[in-house]
Amino acid sequence: MRFKLLVAFVEDDKSDAVLDAAREAGATGATVINNARGEGLHKKTTFFGLSLEVQRDVILFLVEEHLARHILETIEQVGEFDSTSGQGIAVQIDVEDAVGVAHQVEQLTKVVEDKL
């Protein structure tokens, strides 16, 4: 079984919604890294001109490759990444090998067979 790593940089108030939607789309789990700092194309400032640091969560999903694109698109929709600038991003990375996922492979095999 082949895997992809989805890395999502999400505003902290949307993390729970993104996690729930990704699980419904086929993700079997995630790792959340809290309080990352992010900056987009334009630096956010307050009305006094001071910098406004937006806290983000980094969410890591190790997903089966046939489910990856659908989960990535779901994350984008729920996180509203393309609707407004600065909402977050998500990327997909190939995973050469993984250990510690034997219990997930059993469940994923059934799901992937149904999709193929």
C-alpha cells in the first residue's frame, strides 16, 4: 500500500472542522501541531499599523494514495483556502515508506478495494 502525506496549515479556529471533514473523506487519523506562526502574501496588521501574528495549526495526515486528492480537496473547501487570501494552504507529498500503520492498512484495504 502506498501513502501520501498531506500537510495543512490551518487557522486554529478551523482546525476541528478540517479534522472532522478529512476523517469523513477517508483520513484515518492526523497529527496536529499547535501554535505555528504563518504569514501570507500580505502581512496582516492592526489599525494602528502593528503586525498581527495569526496563529495556525499544522495538521499532518498520512493517507492512502487513492484517497489523497479527495481528502486534499475536502480540506481546501472546509478551510476556505482559495476563497480568501491568508486562510491557509495544504500540500501533498509522496511517502516512500511508513511503519506503524499496520492497523490502518487492514481497514484501508477494504475501503480502497471498493473505490477501485
